Amino acid sequence: MNATAAPASGRIQYPPGFRSRRAANWIILGLMYASFYMCRYNFRFATPGMVEEFHFNKFQITKILAWWSVAYGFGQLINGLLTDRIGGRTAMLIGAAGTITINLIYGFTSAVGTFSTFALIWLMNGYFQSFGAPGMIKINAAWFNRTERGTFAGIFGLMIQSGQFAINNLAPIILAGFTIGTFVVAKDDWRWLFIIPPIFTAIMAVLVALIPKESPEAAGYHGLIHDENSTGDTGTRATLKESFVTIFKHPLVWFYAAAYACTGAVRNSSDQLSILYFVEQLHLDMSKKPAAVFWTLNLMPMVAVFGSLASGIISDKYFKGHRSPVAMGLYFGQTLIILIAAGIINTGIVGPTPIGIFLGCLFLILISLTVNSTHSLVGAAAPMDIGGRRMAGFAAGVIDSFQYFGTAIALPAIGWLLDKYGWGIWYPTMAGFGVLGGIAMLLVMRKQKLLAHRAAQRPA
């Protein structure tokens, strides 16, 4: 079976059954990764309870997140390399087992209540979660052609944001308390946030073990996906040495990694600190499930999905699979939004009034639109382009690790500034990262033009 040339519409023609089989593959993989997000973003809903119970300050909360990010970042480097050797499905299942175990430990044993205990347990969660993205991206690199990968990156954004959407709606139910027969979850018992979500990860792990295939060939579809990095090899495994040397020497990977560090600094700051922002700056009572929080936390992933899909389609259809021009526009657009928001916040308008709450929530939604668009393009599509089906795992690991190294540096600094100067300093500290990300994409475009010029000069 072979894919036919794309018609005038630009849609590649595949044999019957291929698209539905591919959809089954990435839907299950995507929902598995979404369940990882449920076991990650549960932390932000627990932060007000931990602050009240253990009197942690914002610097300590952000230090826990920073150590999680460091573990996740180094885990991406190590596990991304391993993924190219052991395969994407095995990597995701290892990550699922670890994520389930560590979340349950956090929920059941965190009564010790020391900062070191919380930090160590959550650090381990970061390491195991880092198996997820390389495994998922590696598998899908084998199932999508280059001019489809931007669109897939948007789908990737949809799937992972569904995890945020799920925990955004499940966490308030858990915190409100409920009773099922003799089973009782007490009101504001934040520990259940780490006990219930892993159930969904366990269900998805069973499905991942049974259904997805690592390549079209393994599912009986041959010759459909052109991988410019494979030189005709339809396998999905690479040796550790080959993957390490090839990706580390790639001329574009480090520019994408630098840009992704900027994405991480803004994305994880706006995501992970949003609940504290609602409670402390906007004076919203989370136990009352305020409408402003409900709509904001659900609109953030919704606009993120729209941005991811739109940017991915634009990079596929209008820029022929090149990600950097679209990503550059998003980084600079993000900077403009943050600077406008910072100016308005510094007037004192944003606060516990109807207009203040509206503006405070609107700014978070707009940042989510831009920063999650770059998250999908730079973190999902670019690694598939760079590594192909055999080495996309390590390419994803290298690039994605920098998202969390950037987070590890930025979050404690932001936490310290918030403790010292208050919430008015939050947005100005995020603005510079957008500029740096845009500059990194300019350098990618410059390097790509140089490589294309050199290729044109070579004798046929």
C-alpha cells in the first residue's frame, strides 16, 4: 500500500482504513498523556491547602515546582535517549507506572508535612512524567508526514489540554467533598487530588498496552509515510550512540531548545501560579467554585487548543512544514500581550472588583493562547521534523528538557519577587522571555536559509 500524491486540495490520499487506524493510535496515546497532565496540574489546586496547613510561602511552592522541573528536564534528556532504543509505547508505560505510584505516595504519606518530603516526592513525579512526551512524539513521527505534523501538533495540544480541562473540573469536585455510600472525601482535603486522578492513568495504561502500534508497518500499512531522516529504513529504533550523536550535532536543535526554555518560563508560571493568583490577588474563595475561575480555567485550554491547531495548520499549509516563522510571530505577540497586561495591572485596576476580576482572568486566557501555540509547534512538530521516526524521542527530549530548565530557573525567581513585591511584578518578569523566544526563531530561520543555500551550491 502506498500513499498517492496530494491532489489540488493538498490532502494526502491514503488507502482505506489508514486514517481511522492512525486516529485510534493517537487518540489513545493522547488521552494517556492527558492523564499525565491530570497528575501534574493537580498540584496547583493543592497549593492553597498546603500554604494554609504548612505555612509555605510562594518561594517554597515555586521551589517544589522548580525541583519537579529540573527532574523533568534531566529525565527528558535521559528518557528521550532511552525511548529511541526501547520504543515509545514501553516508555509511556514506564512513565505511567511511576506517575501512578508517586501520586499515590504524595496523597497517602505527605502527612509528614515537611518541605523536603514534598519536594522529594514531587521531584520523582517529574522524572517519571518525562517518559511521556518522548514516547508519544516518537510514535507519531512514524505515523505523520512532514506536512501533516504541524496539524498533528495542534491535535497533540488538544489531547494534552483535555487533561488540564479534566483536572480543572475534577479538582473543585474533590475539594468540595462528596460521599458515595460509605466512601467519604472531606471538604478541602487536598490530598485526594493525588489519589483519584491516577485512576484515569491506570485505565489508559491498559489501553496503551493493548491497542497502539509504534509504526504504520506494524499495523500492516507499508510505504505511506516519507521520513526524510530515515534513508529508507522503516524501523523505529536507533542505538543510543547514533541517536545521541545525530541529535546533539543537529544545526537547529539548540535554537529550538533555547526558544522552548522561554515557552516553559511563561507557560508554567501562568499555569501553576494561577490558583494562588485567584486566591491572593483577586480574593476568590475556591471552595465556593467561583464562576470566574471555572470559566478562566476552562477557557485557557480551549483557546490553547485553538491556537495550537491554527498555528500547526498554518505552518503545514502556508509555510510547507516550516515552524519558525509562525513561532516567531507567536513569541513576539505574546510579549505584546504581556506588556499591555502589565501596564494595566500597574494602574491598580486588577483586583477584587467585577472589572478587576474580568481583566485578571482575560490576561491569563490571552497568554494561554499564545504560549501553548508555541508549546505545540516547538515541542511536538519540530522534534518530529528533526529526529524522524527513529530519533524523534531524543530530539523531543532535548528540546522539551529546556522548557523545564527554563521553568526551574524562572519559577523560584518569580516566587521570590512575588514574596517581596507582590503580584504586580508577575507579568513584567514574564515579558522578556517572549522577546528571547522570538529572537531564537529568527536565528532558526537564518540558519535554515544558510543550509538551503549551501545545499543549492553542492554539485548534483
